[in-house]
Amino acid sequence: MLTPIEIQNRSFKSGIGYDKKDVEAFFKDVAKNYEKLYKENVELNDKMGVLNEGIQYYKSIEKTLQKALVLAERTSDETKETALQKAKAIEQEAQIKAKSMLMEAEKSLDDINLKIIELIRQYDMYKAQFKQLATTQIEILNSDSFQLEIANLNTFIKKSESSNGQENSKSQMVTDDTALEENSVQASRDDLLDEVIPKVTHNTTKAHNKNESKSQDDCFEYIEVED
């Protein structure tokens, strides 16, 4: 059986797939409820020990009464009958009390077991939901909306650098022209990035909204990805 400390020390890898604060809050709640059940179980075990001691006590009384019956037989039939009736009354009372205490203890144990089963079921349900959330986020990351046109970008950069190299070989001694070419290449790169990034952001938002609408019954909030 897991202890509350083991649940509190359980950790997840932090990342884009889930809200770390929500997970920590969940574990605190689980640990709190589980600790309560754990203590109730310990108390119930202690109570069972007390009940067993009580049964042993009544058994010892029964033995004492049996000895008393033997002694009563040696005296008179009247004393024997009286002692026998008294012994039966005490025995019946002891059995009734013992059965009542055992039934109460068994009922308490059943209630605790049901609570433990429900807590485990909720834990498995939350675990499955977190797993589904992580899978959905991974699918979003692997979707086409997150793929930049790297090949076209690299081709443009290589052409710009090649053009810059040719210009530099023709005017190696003119530092002002070289600086102008570098600024032109950088400006071209910035223009391309300004053109590509909004498209990626738009596609990312569409993919995110699509996946969010598919899992609206899960009652979880998606983490917005910032570039």
C-alpha cells in the first residue's frame, strides 16, 4: 500500500503537455484524502486488536465459569443450576456484544475499502486524462502547422550569402559597400521570417483550437505555445 509521503514525492516531467500547478494541486488533494484513509485503516486495525483482546477476555471468563461449574457440581444441584444459568446468560451477552462489535468493525472496514477503491478509480481516471492530454499536445507538435519551410529558408540564405560573397570579392577594399550588403542580407532574412512566422502562428492556433474542441469534455485547459 502506498503511503502519503510516497504520493507527495511522486513527480512528473514538466513540459508543454500539462499544467504543473494543476498536477501538484491534484497530488496534494490525493495525498490528503489518502492520508485520511490510511489513518482510518490504522485505527481500524487497532480497533480489531482491541476486539480480539476482548474476545480473549470473554473466553477467559468462560473458562473461569466452567471451573465454577465443576465446583458447583461438587456442592449441590441447586447451586449447579443457578451457576449454569448465570454462565449461559453471561456467555450469550458476551457473544451478542462480540458479534455486534465485529459486525460494526466489518462494516467500517467495508466502507474504508470502498473509499479506497473509489480513490484509486479517480486516480486512474485522472492519470488516463493526463496521458490523453499529453498525447494530444505531442500530436499538435508533430503536425504540419509546426513545420517551418526550412528548405526554402536555407535556399534563400545560401543565395543571399553567395550573392554577398560575389559582391565582396569585387569590392574587398570598400568597407562601406560590404556593410551595406550584410545589412541587405539581414533585412532579407528578417522579411522572410516576418512573412513565415505569422503563417506558422496562424496554423498553430487553428490546430490548437481543433484539438481543443475535440477534447472539450475532458475539462482541461490547453497550454498556449509561445514562439
